Amino acid sequence: MNILLLGSGGRESAFAWKLSQSSHCDKLIIAPGNGGTGTYGTNININVNDFDSIKKIVLSENIDMVIVGSEEPLVNGIHDFFLADSSISHVPVIGPKKEGAILEGSKDFSKKFMERHGIPTASSKSFTPDTLEDGLAYLQTHPLPVVLKADGLAAGKGVLICTETIEAQEELKLMLGGKFGAAGATVVIEEFLSGIELSVFILTDGENYVTLPSAKDYKRIGLGDTGLNTGGMGSISPVPFATPEFLAKVEERIIKPTVDGLKKDNIDYTGFIFFGLIKVGEEPYVIEYNARMGDPETESVVPRIENDLVELFLATANKQLNQVNLVISEQTAATVMIVAGGYPGEYLKGKAISGIENLRHSNAFHAGTLLENDVVKTNGGRVIAITSLQDDMFTALQSATADAGRIYFDGKYFREDIGFDLI
Ligand code: AMP
Ligand code: GLY
């Protein structure tokens, strides 16, 4: 089979690494890919939102399947684009149509979806510029802290946690006034939940689903999970506090009602669902849905999947996931993200990277890198994910952290404490 994978991050590197191991994979094209994905296939430099160029590649390269890594093309309707064009409508797209991607694309929609289907989540209410005064009054009596969320995609910046009423009211005015552009035309005001977060993933064909390994993502830039929020500084899978009892609650109260809810709402969903969860006491609540896998969670989740990934995707496309026996490694995968100095603020690009060949017990999943005249250079904030799969958690964490130290570039930074809080 000829496969086209869309994206350029560490998540797509992990997918490409795994897809290239499949005997079903004759040709793998990654668009646009990064400085490392060329090891697993062929990079083609087209933007994931340029659907016309993607169509041309699908036709010229005889692509048999398209796998969408990131949310933007999904929310923009890439799956619908394929279905609407008879020259490519036969090519399965792994990733939901617009009607399903809205679970991630609109927080207002996802909150109403959860309320409608009895899925545990923080209580909330939505406001628009027309109901600003009601929103300000709602905040006046809302317990603190309070969470404000821009409805649409805001590149991970649309969530504010306010500790004072006046601050929340000012932020609401700014958000409804256009601070996040169209993404903030509706704002969800939400109860603050206190607990520990984890990510749970399923792959669904709309009828059946398989539950993938869960993972924990470390979002903040600084040691001890302090400082600014990032795209993710590391991850670990499995998650020690996600006990079988807890995961059984997640399945009964969250996963099943979500898949059933999609069916009841006539949303035909093909692809991943990422449940961003928070464990409050022993109870799971949904913080958010995403219509894709997580990054850097994928870098820890994919190495634990023992099945052939192409077979999993074929079963998804053919609505045969009920026939799949998912086999998950008992080992622990730990991922440490190496980032450019200054990230998540301003940072420099184009720094030569060395030492990748010196890794002892890990894989390097490239993220923000590019290959220029045979030199790997930095090309983004999150540069390379270092993943180690080991028999026990301590060894995995230690190996990934030690191997992250073997890579060099000017200004490199990584957290040396990823996962050690869970030991
Ligand atoms: P989101 O973009 O919805 O994932 O939110 C970003 C981050 O904000 C989450 O990962 C949480 O750390 C935090 N957050 C969002 N909603 C809540 C909530 N209701 N209570 C506490 N923290 C939250
Ligand atoms: N690691 C969080 C995300 O992918 O959204």
C-alpha cells in the first residue's frame, strides 16, 4: 500500500517510524514531514491545509490511504474534501469528518455534547458578544478559580484560569472583543477542577473502537511542572495512577457514552479520539476532546502498540475494529522533549544538531527539525522527542533523560524531571 501521512511533528515521526515497519507499507510519503521523517519514507513539502496539492499527490503517487496527524486539516474538512471528489473519494482518510472534528474544533459543541450524553465534565455556560452582560453577571457569583475557554482552535492559548472575579470579567470582555479572533466569538465559562491530568486515546471506526495505551503529558516548561504552558515537554505510558479500576470507570462513563453519543447524534466518526481527562479523587472528568492523537503522548503510546499499525488503520477504514486483537507491551515508554532555548517564547532556528547517533537506549523522534545539506538543524520550538521503552518505569525515565543529554545544539533545553514525580 502507498500511504500519505500529514503532519510534521514528533507525533508524525512516531507514526512514520511504526508505519514503515509494516509489511503492508510499500511507499510512505510524509507531507510536509521534518528533518527525521525522511528516514522512514519520502518527505513532500506541501502544507497540510493545502487540499488541492494533497489531492495531486494522492493521484500522482497512487496513494491508498491518508492518515491525518494534526487537527487543523480535520477541522477544515479534509475528510469531507476527499468524499466530495469522485477522483479521490475511494481513498480512506484516517481522521474524522468536519462533523466529528468539531468535538475538538468547538468547546461549546463538546460541552453540550457531554451534557447531552451524561459524560462527566466541569459544569459550564457559554456566552457570546450579545450576552456579554449576562456573562459578567454569571462571573460575579462564580466560585474561584474560574476557567475561561475560547470556543475555537486557538493554538493551545485559548484557556485562561482566573483567580479573581475582576480579572475574569476583564478577560471575558477581551476575549469576546476579539482577543483570539473568531476562535473567541463564543467563550465557555467553566468550573475549575482540581486533580491530576492524563490522556486516554481510542481509535474508532464509528461502530467499534480499541482503547490505546493511556499516557501522561508534562505541559509546563520548568522543572516541577512550573512556568509557562508548552505543547508538551515529555510523556510517559502507562500512567501509574491510571489503575485498572480507574480505567474501567473511564471506559464505562466516558469512552462508551462518547462513541454511543456520536452514533445517536448521527456523527460518523473514523479516527482517533483523545480524551483529555482529569482525575478528581478517584473520579474521571473530561477536560477536553481532541480529534487526533496527542503530542508528545504519541511518542510514548505508539512504541507500546505491538500490532501492525497499517492493519489497525485498514480495520478502521473497513469498520472491522471489532476483529482486531490489540496487543500492548507491558513495558514503559518515557519521552523527553528537547526544545529550543527561549521556547515557548521566542527562540532561534537553524542551529546544527549533533549527537543523535550517540543515543544508547532510545529512539529520536524528530519534531521541529529540517535537513539542510545533510545537516540536521533546528526548525521549531519542540525539536526532538527522545523515547525509551524499557521493562520498568525508572529505567525508561533514566534512559530517555540520559539520552536527551547526548544530543547537542546551541541553546538546547529539556526537563530532567519528566515522570520522576510518579515513582
Ligand atoms: P484545554 O485546552 O481544554 O486542554 O485546557 C488547557 C489546560 O487548562 C488543561 O490541560 C488543564 O490543565 C487546564 N484546564 C482546562 N479546563 C480546566 C478545568 N475545568 N479545571 C482545571 N483545569 C483546567
Ligand atoms: N499533548 C497535548 C496535545 O497534544 O494536545
